[in-house]
Amino acid sequence: VPLQACGGGLVQPGGSLRLSCAASGTIFSINTMAWYRQAPEKQRELVASSGIMTNYADSVKGRFTISRDKAKNTVYLQMTNLKPEDTAVYYCNAGVKTRSWGYFSNYWGQGTLVTVSS
């Protein structure tokens, strides 16, 4: 199941960006969609997830908002008041079931670079 992420770019501190990620192909159901990020020389970390509950990393609470359009199998990440430490490659992730039976499998998008710099 391909996940196509877009919306990254260069933004000044205090600015905003909106990332989007669309899942395509054979999809029966999606349970959780999430955004992760990986900064240079750091481990990949969860930024926000949307499933039964919505969760945020402490570092982005109050600044980032995750939302979903379930009809379009799309997840968004609205990022405001961006800081240089938000600079990273952002990856979308989804738990997808491609049949009515079976279980959910984990899929990743290709990543989109967000650079926060003046």
C-alpha cells in the first residue's frame, strides 16, 4: 500500500506548514495513521498519531495538529510556531488491512523534509 507524503519545505522559525499523506491501492480498512520524524543523527520518533485516540509528542503539543480524512485515506499534520528543532524528515505511517479478513500491516511513506531556519 503506497503512502505518498508531501508538504515539506523550508520555513522560518515561527512559521507554519501542512503535511499530507495519502494511502492508495487496495485498502479495506485503516486503523491508525501517524507521523514520525527523524532528525540527523537521531532516532525516529513519534510526532502524532490518530486512531482510537489522538496522541502527541510532548515537544509538539499545542503547536501541531493531526487530522484525517477517512474517505480519502489521508492524514494531515498542521504544524505551527515551528522551531529549528522541528527540522527533520517526516514520515507517515498507517496500519492497513487489505482484506476483510486477516490483520493490519504497517506501512511507511517515503518521507518529506521539513527545514526550519532563518
